[in-house]
Amino acid sequence: MHLVMPWFLPLASFAAWLGVRAAHDLRIEGETGRRNAWWMLVLMFLPLFFWLIAQFISD
């Protein structure tokens, strides 16, 4: 298996890391902050998830 778009992995990982940090900060704000934190995690992990899918689809 060879990596497809290896340059995208650091960008997607950085976006996911930023999402985790932002979600951690939002979680402290109460109930709406917790709901927004979950959405932040889902949205920020999508690029990494799509990159992983591309690794297996490309074969």
C-alpha cells in the first residue's frame, strides 16, 4: 500500500488537533458549549477521516 496525498496527513492532523483544543475550551461553557464541542470534534476530524478513506479506495 502506498500513501495517497501524503502531504495532506499533517494538515488533517493539525485540523483535528485544533478541533480537540477548541472542543475542550467549549466544553467548559455549559450545555450549549458541550453540544457545540461535539460538533466541533465531528467537523474537525472529517478531513482526517476522508484521508483515511482515500488510502483504501485508491487501490
